[in-house]
Amino acid sequence: ASQLNSRESLDQLSNQGIDVNGQLASHGWNSRLDVVQAIALTEHLKSWRISAEKRRQLRSQFENFFESLGDERIRFRLQRPLEGVDPNWSLMGVWTDGDRDALVSFLNDLKIPARVYYDPALHLSPFSEENLSFSIKTSLEVSEKLTRGWFFLPFHENLKDEDFHRICESILDWRDSYGSRKQET
């Protein structure tokens, strides 16, 4: 590991060890809260229940959208909570068996900030190979398959209806275009 002698290295440390290319590169921590942010968070917590309810409603809209697709060409799945668990959703994770990277790129080209997190699987990252106290000598097929398919959509209580519809229409446009290409091969 290189010495911490630059702004980039400090940014990497404070961003959970993720470098500018989005790769896990070193040990890190999540230290994004300063005094001003703490004051703002204290005020925000006063309206937390309202925000949480808005996110639950938005989550329900996304669930309805993805459930309505019913397309065998390309599957989309959302994370499902355990029975009896009422999560406070903070991310809108979607898994697809389609070309996830092409979809994320397509959405980003349309200025829809879709992102990929947690890829590669932890056991495949160069950081884990040199720093884990154990070695994984086998493939973890399920983990690897899941990390290749997950992406995240914009998701917050202030997402406007027109933005939600634009995201859904864009996914449909990509699916129809990608599905046609997939059938040709």
C-alpha cells in the first residue's frame, strides 16, 4: 500500500477504501459527517417518519413497475425483506439477468444516475486477496452472479412523479432494444 501523502489518498480512506475508479483499494472508513452535517441531520430526524413513509410509497411504485414487466427475455428482481420485517429503504437495488453494465450506461447517458455498487464480489477484489486472513480457492457462484447483476436507481423521498416515470420508461426502452438484440443472437 502506498503512503498517504495526497488528497486522493485521503479521499480514498474516507470513502470506505474505494478509489476514484470505484474499486476497493485499501482499508477505509465512512467519515462523511462533520459538525454542520450533524446539525442538519438532527433537524432532518424530526421529519424522519414522513420521509420513511414517502420512500415506502416510492418503493411500492417501483415494485409494481417491475412486477408488471412479466418479460421472460430479461428478468428484473428487487431485494425482498424477510417476512415480518419492515425495512427503512435507503437504496433501490435492482437485479437483472440482462446486460447490467449496458443498462447503467444507457441510463447515465440519459442523465439518470444509476450506479453499480458491490462489484466485484468481495472475495474477488484485489484488496481482499492481500488482506484477508483466509484464502478462498473456489468460485462462489451465487455471490459472483448476484454482483454482476445488481444496480441501483435514484431513490429518495423527493423523487418527483415525472422522474419516476422517466426512469421506468427509460428501462422499458432499453429492455425493448436490448431484448430485440438478444433475440437476434
